[in-house]
Amino acid sequence: MAKLSIIIPIYNVGDYISECLDSILIQSFKDLEVICVNDGSTDNSLEILNDYKKRDERIVIIDKANEGSGVARNYGLQLARGEYVYFVDGDDLLTENALQLIVDEADKKQTDILIFGAYSYYDGKKKYGGYSANKLPWKYFNKVFSAQDITRTIFRFPSTAWTKLYRRDFLIKNNIKFQEIRAGQDQLLFFHSMIKAERIALLPKNLYCYRKNRTGQVTACKKKQNYSPIYVFSAIEKLLKDEGLFEKYQWVFVSGYFSKATSWLGKFRDDMKAGYYEEYMKLLKHIQQAYPSGWWIMFSPKLNDSYCKLKIKQFVAKKFRFMLK
């Protein structure tokens, strides 16, 4: 049985998958399996995977219909047999010796979750960005902490799956999975894992290269065009109730994810914005009724509000609500 299972969801990344796999297979750490879940690619991705499998028996290929990366990662997790699980995207790559560093640190500190940094990767150049190690909360360096220690600071940690090494038994025991939606799939896994973990540690190094602005990439489009913040809100609200942790996390969760849904309203594609606004207003009404003591009671967004105007309205609503308390 391999020490580490790497799970890669693959959809039309034929131009990048070789670089991704090469960065994994040349690592100094060798005790691994690489589970490649081809999610109905229509390019040459599967052909490339089959070629790599002939050369390296550590590669496992699952070929399935397209259902999104959340479903693909969950497939991979079901098959994984490693002590640790690491999720990599097929258009990204690892830095030199990354796997040895994270496995050694996880072994040393016996973590459920090990969190580290990532470079933003533009045209072959590594740059510091939003997921860099220097963005990690310094107060948690050089210590092992738990969910109990981060109740109010949970959103100070990156929500991306590829900045974390997970102990597989921890995920399985707590039934922690990706949300099976087309975008934002990692938010549910992030929140669920962070509220259940007993041993979390930070490794302040950039060990992953997150490719930015490639053609066809979900995050390459600056205008938002899916309803993922609304779906995520509903899923995490249900999760907290099912786990009996609703009272403990409700204000942190509501403020964090409703603020995200609001920011998306200001960034949405013009020709699709009316549909998102309709669903967003249903969410706002629900929040105002279910959580009537928050700043959102004073909030009244309009369909054509810009991102900046929404930020101002949100700021004013928070100030007024604070004054009324």
C-alpha cells in the first residue's frame, strides 16, 4: 500500500497534464499512487494518461463521463489507499521535493490536515499571490492546533484543496467529501474538515504552482457565471445542523459565505445577472428571517449595483447595525 495517494481530476488539460505528471513522478518521494480521474475529456488527455501509465505503474486511470471535478475527486478518494491524500489539479504542478517535505512534516506532527502555500504560476514563472505562504496566519506557525482553536478565524486559512495534505482515515471517518457542483466544490470539504480536525499544522513554504489564466480555466473568467456561493451556503448550513455545530459556527459561516455571494453579485456576467440576482434575493430573505440580528437586516442590494456600490452598502449596513446594538 502506498504511503501517499495523489488524486487528479482531469478535463481537457492535454496541453498541461504532461508537465503536471512530470512534476509528480520526478519527486524524490516515491512511495505513492497517482489516481487520474478522466472526467469525460474530449481532447487528448486520456491518450496522454495511457502513455504515462505504460511507463509508470504507480499511475491509476479512471475514465468516466463528465460530471465535474467534485465528483471526480470523490471517485478518486473512494479508490485511494494511501495513509495521506493530496489533491492536485491537472493543469498545475509541484515544486521540487514538495511531497517529501509535506509527508515528513505530517508524520512529524501527526496531522489530520497540513496546510502550506502555493505560487501563482504565469507563463512558466512563479510569483507570490493570494495563496502564498506569507498569507498564512503567522500566529499558528510552529504549533499544532485544532478546530477548537480557530472557531472565529477559520476563513484566515486558504480554502483550496491543493494547499493541504489530508490524513485519509480522517476524511473517511468523518465522511468529508467534495460538494458535487460544477464550481466551488472545495468549499464544503474545506469547512467540514476544518471544523472536525483535531490536529492541524502549517508548513510555511510554497510547494505548489497554481496556473493562472489558462484558456478554458474556470477561474480564468473574471466575470462570474455560476451560482456556487448560493449552493455552498445551503450545503454548509445543512452540514452544521447535521453535525450539531450550528450554534457554534452560525455567525462566522453566515457572514463569510453571504459576503462572498454578495461580492459575486457585483462581478456577475451582465447577460446572466438577473437570474443570479433572483436566487441571491431568495438567499437574502432566508438569512434575514433565520438570522435576524445580523447586519444583513439593514442591507438592500439592487440588481444593477456595482461591486464597489455593494461593498459600500455592506459597510454602511454593518455600521448601522453596530450602532443599534
